[in-house]
Amino acid sequence: MSLIDMSEREYWAFVSEGPEVFVGQATLARVESFLIGYHAHARRHGGPGLDGWRDWLVARRGRECNHAWMGLVRHIALPDESWDHWQLSPEQEERVITTLFALLDDFLSEREEETHTL
């Protein structure tokens, strides 16, 4: 199946298997930037992009904060750890990337279900 023929969930599952193919070195900053670019492109061309993503993360976390979605993902991935000034250890960064893709899949799954029930 080509990338063009994939659903959003299939596409992001594919990206999560080897993000370095899409962003070079698979750092958290590059993965986040890729998602931001994806959202901007989708919205520009009439797609939903990541609309509702931040609110969904707030609901998933169970409380609001002043962070953008990137901070909310960190809170969810590292609930019992402090992270200062966005600096993460390599282990923390890997955990956040893994959590990010899992959360994104859950978000897109719920959005697909809502779309199919309308």
C-alpha cells in the first residue's frame, strides 16, 4: 500500500515504525516538528490535521496546564518525573516519542469511530 492510500492511522503507524526515514535522526524535536508541519499542511488543504488533539490530551491527562500539546505529551509520558526547561535524558526522550505515537493512534482511532458513527 502506498503512503497516499493509507488512512491517517495507518500512515502514523508506519511513521512510528521508523521515524528516522521521515525526519533524519529521530529526536523528539524533529518528530514534533514533523507533526506540526503535517497539521499545517492538512489544514491548508482542507483536512482536519490534528484539530482537537490538545483538548483530547487534556482530557486524557485529566487536568489542564498552560503547555501546548508537546508539554501535555511529556506530562503523560513522564507523570512521576520532573523535566526542567524541556531538557530530557535520552531514555526520557525515547519514552516520550513512544508515548506520543501511542497517544496519536488512540486519538485518531477515536476520531475514526466518531466519523463512522455520524
